[in-house]
Amino acid sequence: MAQSFRLDFDSSNVQRELRQAAARGLLLGAEHVLGVSNDRVPLDEGTLQHSGTASVDEADLTGMVSYDTPYAVRQHEEMDFEHAPGREAKFLENSLNAERGTVLALVAAEMRRALR
């Protein structure tokens, strides 16, 4: 004898949970890139390094890393400036490019957790 059943599935809850998980993963990824970038940022007194922040725009699912000093952009872009060993121009760009796979893995891990 066959039995029947009814299954009601509300996908809006799943979508909300996955979106929140993606935002958590993006924040973890942005914080990771910030840490790597801080190891490369030109260092004199540490002001530039300490001005770095990581954030996420949950509405757009966009992760951001920024430095907030008047000279941050110039330090990042000037290829002719001399820096201490291990410190470099393009500190943020190079860090993001080097850590892209790690960021993707962090986002994926958070989304997998949400699906459990």
C-alpha cells in the first residue's frame, strides 16, 4: 500500500540563511586579507597599518578592506618609494590577489555550515 505525504518547503528561509552565511564568510575573508595586507603595508610608526578596516555590505554581498590615512593611496600606488624588507607598494592589491583562494574557501565554508 502506497503512502502519500505533503511537504511544504519555504525557500525564503534557506535563501536568507545562505545570504547571511555568505556575508559572514565575506567578513572573515576581508579580515584575512587585512591581516595579510598589514604584514606588507609600509611601516614607519604604524599609523597606516592601524588604520586598516574590514567590512561587508550585506545588501550587495561585497567585502571591503580599506586604510584611512591621508597618504594611504599614495603609499599603495607609488612604486618608487623605498620600503623596509617585506613591506611594499600595492600591499592591499597584492594581498587580495594572493589570498583569493582562501577568501573563496572561507565563504564556501560558511555557506556549507548554513546548509547543515
